[in-house]
Amino acid sequence: MLTLREPNLIDIALCAANLIPEDRDQWQELTGQPYDPSAVASECWGYAGPKWAICAEDGLPLAVAGCRLMRPHVYQSWFLSGPELWTHGGEITALTRNVMMRVLHGTDGHPGANRIETLCLADRCKTRAWYEQVGLHLEAEFKQYGTSGRDFVQYTVHRG
């Protein structure tokens, strides 16, 4: 059974070091820099907004996630996970859907959100299908958005 708790910097660093290759590729495409787990962990730790560690029964993080405050009531999601997380299938889908609803309606000392945005490389078909399972909706396509010219898409969920 997976549990949620507030992450610490070590949790974020562990997940950044164990990040799945598709997510490493996406970070590189957004930054134009080689993937650096330390830099990613530091950046995510500094984001304003709610954060969670998704933990196995032993308490070790399988993933960390959060919603970065872009402006009042508008968040952009982030998610760092290793391959072990995805052995939990439907449980991670239900947990993620629940967390998104908590962010939309306000929780953990954060005000409710009007929207949560999620960026993704357009060619990540499995990821995009999972976004729809958790309740995100395709909102926009960004042609040549990446640093090497790869296309991105944006998914969102809105309150109400």
C-alpha cells in the first residue's frame, strides 16, 4: 500500500537520481542541459507550492511530486519517479487523482487552485494516456517548444 507524506530534500534527491529515462529526456528538452539529478532536486525543492512523497510500505520514497505555484491559483505539476512506482498501477492512478482534487479544493495550508497545468513531450503516448486516466484534459499543443525543436503538449484540470 502506498502512503503520502511531506517530502524532505533527501527524498527529492533520491527520486531525481532514480528518475525514469523518459522523464530525464523531458527535463533535458526543457532546459537544453544534460540531466543533472542534483540540479533537478534543488530546483524542485525550491518550488513554492504543495509537495508530496509517495512512499512504499517501508517508508522509502518511490516518487515525489508537487504543484509549483505559477501565479495565484494557477499551478504547474511536477513528478519525479523511478520505475518501481509503476508496479503499483491503479493505486498510483487513484492516489494521483486524489492529490489533484486536494490541490484544486485547497489543502495542507495552500489555497485552492483554479487550474493545474502539466507539460509533456508530445511523443510520450503512455504518459499522455495516463494523464487522461487521472482526469487531466489535453488543452494545447506547442509545436517546436523544446530546446531541440521537439513538440510538447499541455494537459490541465480545472476546479468545478
